[in-house]
Amino acid sequence: MKRRQFMAASVLAASALTARAGTKAPKKAVYALRTYQLRFGAPQSGIENYLREALIPALNRHGVKNTGVFREMGKTEPALLYVLIPYSSWEDYGQVTNRLSEDQAFATASQGYTRLTPDQAPFARYTTTLMSAFDGLPQLVVPAKEARIFELRTYEGYAEDAVRRKVKMFNVDELPIFYKTKLNPVFFGEVIAGEHMPCLTYLLTFKNLNERDANWKQFVDDPDWKRVSQAPEYANTVSNIIRVFLEPTPYSQI
């Protein structure tokens, strides 16, 4: 409760400051990233049908147009399924959550999922990470509808200040270099709640692994990156990197 009150107060304070300045605050997306740990040997049809036939259509009806569903390329065991839900703002996140709870069509379409018995459950558990979009990329970028892979990267920081400085580094200096070297962003998010905090998470897309490797090499060799990476204000911003390669499901909207 105290955290929700603090977040609400922070949003109100920021709104008041921008109002006094005579400017409108930019509308920044909120991302909910669910990671489902599927049960070994259990059929995945229960969760796949729920996402494809119930959740995604309901989200679309309520204005959430681009929900991504991805599998790991590495085929880990137990398998993981990633679901990225992009809301246009914190207000939209709250409104859509409330509308889903009252959506009778969603409830009906979900019956096959909600009536599964414990021994039929397709997943053991899932975690949710909530993120606020970066100023430098305030809304999701939907890639072209063609064969592609995705790289999900999480940067952990040893303290909150380290992550704040890394976010600033992306917003001010690093994102332009990403675009120049064709590291194609889908989203950048500062993690508000979830695992691995304090941290940030972002998603890139490429046609294949060969393009990915070539473009990362361009980035590492870029003189602007070499200069920025040596800036004292950005020192010691990342303590650990978690990297996962993903491929979209046939019904993914990203």
C-alpha cells in the first residue's frame, strides 16, 4: 500500500511540475512482461489456447494492440514462454486491468483455461515484470511482419543510482548509436517491479543471428560508443547482463 501511495504521489508531483512549466508530459508506455515456466512433459495447448483465443483478443478489444508471445530459441527445460503486454500509459494499465475483470466475453473464452485441474496445469508458475518506457523510446516499436529473432537483455545494477545513470546513458548518448549500427529496438523499460532489481530491460530484433552478430560488432567498433563508454559519469553502471534469444509464436502480434 505504501509503495502504491508513493508511486501515485510521484506521478502527481511530476504532473504538477510539468503543468507549472506549461508543457505536457510525454505519454510513456508501461510494459508487463510475463515469464511462464511450463511444466515438463505437460501439453502446452492449455496456455497457448488461452493466450491466442482469450487474453490477446480481449486485450485488443480494450485498446492493447500489440501483444508479443515468444519462445526461447535455446529450448530450455523446463520450457519458458514470454508474454509482452504493452500498455500506452499507467492510466491505461489500470483501466484495462479493471475492464478485463468485467469482460464477459473474456471470461467465456477463458473457461477451457480456468477449468483445468491441477494435474492438467500447463505451467508451474509465472513471474511478471512491470516496466516504464524510457524517455528516449516512449512507445513500443512494432517490427516488420517477416521472419525474425529477438534478443531480450536485462542489465542489473549494483544500486539504484547505477541503473538511473545507465538509463540516462541510453536516453542521451547510446540510443542514437543503436539506431546507427542497426541494433533495432522494440522497447526499453526501467523495471519498476519484478525480478533482478534494480535493473532495466530491453528488446532488440534482427532478421537472424548472423545479422545480430554483425550489427553488434559495428556497435562495439563504433567510435561514438568507444567515447561514450569511457565517460566517467557512466562508469560502473552495469554489474550483470542477462541475455535471452527468442522467436515469436505464430500468433504473436510482435
